[in-house]
Amino acid sequence: MTWLITGGAGYIGAHVARAMAEAGERVVALDDLSAGIPNRLPESIPLVRGSSLDADLLKRVLADHAVTGVVHLAARKQVGESVDRPTRYYQDNVGGLATLLEAVAEAGIKRFVFSSSAAVYGNPDVDLITEDTPCAPMSPYGETKLAGEWLVRAAGRAHGIATVCLRYFNVAGAAAPELADTGVFNVIPMVFDRLTRDEAPRIFGDDYPTPDGTCVRDYIHVADLADAHLTAAKRLAGGATGDLTVNIGRGEGVSVRELITLIGEVSGDTRQPVVEPRRPGDAPRAVASAALAARELGWSARRGVREMVESAWQGWQLHHAGPQAH
């Protein structure tokens, strides 16, 4: 097997590429480097610079590297930006996927893993979100991920491609400091950013119907997420057919206030957060049922939230040295 990983120099993609290579899989990465960083990848993994929208390049890469399976992570993923630029999100996320699937079908490749998102669910009023929870995305980003799943399954049926769609919940942490998330879009790096600028963390709304009034989320360590991709790839390599769609989470909720308290303990900066008005579209609670992933993939998360915060903090210090870095 040789696996093409699109978005392979990104935060999640580089973790997936490393995990698969360390497990003995042959890997080639494709990344347009709009968010990817080449030195996240070891020299043993070839990196092709380019886009999944480039049909000619895709055909060439699939042929040159004798690719037999694809893990598709390349996508735009900022919810707010997707509201402002929906056409770009549909073009890149759905158009790029369509172009890739066409090349995959033409090349006779029969294994495909798709990076989806809990954003497909929207704001369901349930204690645990199962794969049967109705999908009602609340942003163009979430819509592109749901449309992507439909497209993956349809192409799989049409061309005999075995597929797995992984619906990630909130990804955090780093397997090594140099692999850490360099963006300031998710809650943990957003808190780090405030502390580094000598400002108090922010909580958007403390009047939700949750135990402490702040939003509750399911956090998954990026190294566990990488293991889930490896497990999915091995399932397909082992001859699995049809399509599988599973949640990737821990099945445990952590509130924003609990998370900020933990960040204070890890960073040594325990200043109290300031409470600001709710942001539109934030669900009070979004926690995965991880039972199907355990049953179908034999996978479950092994790392806890403290390990996520500690590893993310080490990465933040490496990439964003400032007055609070020590």
C-alpha cells in the first residue's frame, strides 16, 4: 500500500502522515502550503506542493507514486470565514474533493478515508451525539463537510471504492512541540494567545444550560486522531468494503471554564477569565458517542485533556515565545 495524504503538511495532516509512516505504511503528502509547514514532515515522506483542485497534478502524483489509498484532509476549516466566503469554501472543499475522487476512480484506487467534522451535526439537543443524530450544519463549512460525505459515499458506490468518513470533534494537543497547531482559531490556542499578550482569557457566555453555565465540548488529542486514521486505513487495506462513518471523540464533556482553569494550572497564569456575550451559533453541549468507532475500528482515545493542554502549551512556547513563555 502507498497512501496519499492531502493536506499532509498541516497540523492534523502531519500527525497522520507521521503515525502512518511510523507504522510502516508508505506515505506521500500533497499540500498547497496555504496552512501547511513543510518541516513538519520527516524527510522520508515525499511532499508534493499542489492543490486537490489540480486534476493533472493529481493524476501525475497518483501514477508516479503508485498510490493505492487516499486520506483526504485538505480543506478550508474556519467556520467564521466560511460564513463570509461561502463560495470559496464550496469550491475548495467540495470542488477539490470532486476533482480528487474523479482522479481516484480513474486510477482504479479502491480505498478512501475522508476527514469530516462534528460541524455536520449543527446544534443537536442531545446528551451524546451518535452517528444517527440528524445532521443540520449551521455554517457553510459544516455544509461542505456534509456534502463531502455524500459525495464520498456516492463515488464509493459508483466506482467500488471502500470509504471511511471520520467526524472529528474538537482537536487539540501535539505529539511533539514542532507539530503543534500554529493557528489561533481554536479555544486552547486562543487562551494561550490572550495570556501571551498579558490579557485575561475570554468566555463567550456563562448562562448556558450546563453545570457551570459555559459551553461543554468533547476534546480529542491529535495523536489519538492520527491513530484513528491509521486504524481506518488498515481496515480498508485489510479488504473492508462499503462505507463507514464514525465519530472521533472521547465521549466526555469538558466545559470552557474547566478548560481555562486547567490551562491556568499548566501555564502558571491563573488570572480569572472575563465573560463576554454569547457568540451566535455556539451549541451549549456537543459531546460524541464514541461507541461505534470502538466497535467498528477497535479504536478509542487514550489521552486525556491535561495531556492535550500540556503538549499544546509546549508547542505554543516553541512557536510563539512571549512574556508568558517559560
